[in-house]
Amino acid sequence: MMRARQRADMQYRLSFVLRIVAASAQLILEFVAVWALVHRFGTVGGWGFGPLLFLLGVSGVTFRLSDAFVGGSIERCAEMIRTGRLDVLLVRPLGLLWQIMGDAFAVRRLMQLATMVPLAAIGVAQAGIEWTPLRVLILAAVFVNATAVFSSTFVIVNCLSFWAPTTQEMGNAFTYGGAQMAKYPIHLFDGWVRMISVSLIPVGFTVYLPSFLLFDAPNPLGITWWQSSLALASGVPLAFAASAVWRFAVNHYQSTGS
Amino acid sequence: MNGVAIRTRGLRKVFSARTKVGRVRRERRDVIAVEGIDLEIETGSFVGVIGPNGAGKSTTIKMLTGILAPTSGEVHVLGHVPLRDRTLLAQRIGVVFGQRSQLWWDLPLIESFTLLRHIYRVPSAQHRATLDDLVGQFELGPLLDQPVRTLSLGQRMRAELVAALVHRPSLLFLDEPTIGLDVVSKFALRDALAVINVEHGTTIVLTTHDLADVEKLCERVVIIDHGRTIRDQPLSALLDEVDSGVDLEELVRRIYLGHPLR
């Protein structure tokens, strides 16, 4: 189904080319933004170029990965409810979530993902990680966990559209807004914003908290190794929660007229 | 064999809607869409479901296909509880919604059929045989390489039907399939439906506003109004209730309006 979606997109070739241009421009801009910050201020919250790029790149890759396969598709859910498209998907012998992922899949999101990969690669290389076999595993776990956290957030937030089909913008504040927060060391934020980042919008769990297991960076909040480890596993309960909320939402789907 | 394809007992659906009563205050109000429907449809039959707009026809179909959860009551379709066994049931039923498409708009028609083959996991050889058969029957041969968006409504409806049949379902739901079709397309569609019902023994449940559909195709008529079944009888028995000069359209009008039939 994803391939079909892609083939359908390719019917409009010029816009495909333009998207590649836009995605490349975005890559350069993101990189320059961090470089400029560090060049001007030396560090951000005590974090230098490497660790910052690590945050930006790893959160970028995992967020874009979630966006490409889950978020970008599931946010079309509201539209699918309004147009009745969801009814069509519901009478097919596949899980609804998988179908939505395939049905609304867009290649351009893969390009946005691709632009983040070099950033993450440079970030991982520059963050000053002293490599051990365990740290390789931890790094892999960071990627998996962050993707799970972002994807689950996408699912939960978009379930709202089953009751209020126009809550899209609010949902975006959580997901895309959250991704913006994930780019910076959480200790930059104070008080309630910091609280939000580990509760309502759990971006703190994605890269920041686990990163202390990988490299030594200034740690003004005194995050302990077990807090980092717990954060590294936060995707599991979140994924369960997301699937429960999703099933609840689908069973309370009200469809549209005719 | 005369098994039961569909059985419902006291099927109800209540939507809760919020209506504005004042500047910000909203009142929760229950809207009863389906109010206790008992239905029993035999395997292999061709049943027409009619009723005025908003009578609860579509809601009933959606509960039968597992799209909507009933508020209360029992439903069994091909032995499955639709909502619980949604994907299992989907493998065995076909659904055509007259107003929404299940084809891929920008791709050539043939690719929609190929995609559906994967979705329903139909073995390749079997798929080719079924498709040859259906494409011939619905005269879609010359259209297979055209993008779906370039098809006329009549052509597209025929394609939708083939799409709903590629996995050879034993039960077919058609929700207003003839809506907006010209006379020629309508006749072609009806002929094809009759063949599917007879040749393959496919049980067909059809909702429509075009009473000629019912007259030409259905052996049994279910009339739903205000969420209740107000008639459920063989077409011939229904026609017997009026003098021979009165046609089905006039008969149904009288029933909707609650006028005496004779």
C-alpha cells in the first residue's frame, strides 16, 4: 500500500523535485542554526557543539521516523473520519492503524527523515562517547525508545480526533512542539516547562535523559543513572498506553452520515 | 443449504450529540438512530433495505459490517460478532458504499485490483481467474489501464463492485450503489448483481432509494423508519397489500407517510 501511495505521488513529478530541494535546504539550515548558537555563545546550557548536535540529530531522526510512518499518516485520521474514508478501511481485513499508516504514507516525509540522518551521524561522532559494547547497545536503545515515545504520542494525541475532528492544531502543539523541545538540553527550561517535558509531553525521555549514559555532559539537574535507565524504557509503557487508547477510540468511532 | 447469514436481536444505536443552547453552553442530547432491529437474513437471499433519509439504514449496515459498535442488542454476521471479529469478518464480506470509493484514485484501475489481492491475501492464480471472470462480466477490460479518476461514475461503480468481489465474499453489502447513475449504467449494474447472486449464491443486502432496484432484484423487502423495522416481507406479499394499479413507488410513499394502503 505504501508503494502504491508513493507511485500515486510520483504522478505529480514537479512537486516531487521541489520537495527534494526544500528538504535539502532544511538540512543545511538546521546545521547552521546549531553551529551559529555555539559559535556565538560557546555553549548552550553548558553543552558544546557535539552533545547539542547529538540531541538535535538523534531526536530529529527518531521524530522524523515516527512522523514518516505514524504521525504524518495518523494526523490524516480526522480528515478520513470526515470524508468517510475510515469506513472503507474498516471493512478490510487488516488492522486499522496499519492501513492508515499505509494509506496516508508520503515519500516526502522519508526525505525529511533522510536530511536528519547526517546530523545524527555527526552528532554521534562528535558527542564524545567513549565506546564500549554496552554503549553501542544503549545508543541503539535510545533510537528505538525515542521512536516509540514519539510514535505513541502521535497516536494518543490523534485519538482525540475521534471525538473532536478539528483538534488537529492542538495535537500538533504536542507532537511538533514537543519535537522542538527535544532539540535542547531540558535543563535550559525552568520550572513548569521542564515538568511538562517529562509528563504531559514526554520528550525529556527521548534523548536528553538517556544521553547521560552515553557521554559526560554538564548535568545541572543531577540526573542519576537509574533515572536515565528508566527513561530509556519509557517507550514500552507508553506504547501499551497508546494501543489501549487507540482501541478505545476505534470502538467509540461514530462514523458520518449516509 | 439455507443457513442464516445475518441475525440481529434488539439492535440499537444511540449517538450522543451536543447541541448549542446559549453562547457556550452545550447540552448533551441522545439521538436514537436505530431502535431495536430484529433481522434474519438467509444465506443466498437478495434483500432490499429501504426507508426515508435518516431512517437508520446506513447505521444498521455499519453495525453489521463492524464499523460501528451497537449500543445494545445482538448481532451475528456469518457467525461472527462484527465489531469483535472485524478483520475476520472483513475477509468474508464485500462492501460497496455508493458515496465513497475504495479504489486508488491516481493509479490505473488494474493496480487497485492488484493491491486488493494483497490486502485480502488471495492466491495469485485464483485472483487471475476471478478477475478475468469479473472483468468480463462487468465489461471493464478496456478500462483497466486508465487511472481511476478518469472513469465515469457508471464505470467507476462497476469497478467498485469488482473491487468488492475480488476475494469472492459470501455476503455483499451495497449501500446505495445506483445513486447518480444513468439508466444504461443502472441496468448494467442490476444485471451483474443478479448474476452474482444466482451464480455464486452470494447473499446480497442492498440499501437504495431507487425502488426499481428493489423491484428488479430483491425477493424480500425490509422497510426501516425511525430506527425500526416497519415491514419485513417478500416483495410479492408487499405488492399484494395494494390494488393492482398501484406501483411500488406509490405503495412505499403511502407506507412512509402512514397513509392507508387501499
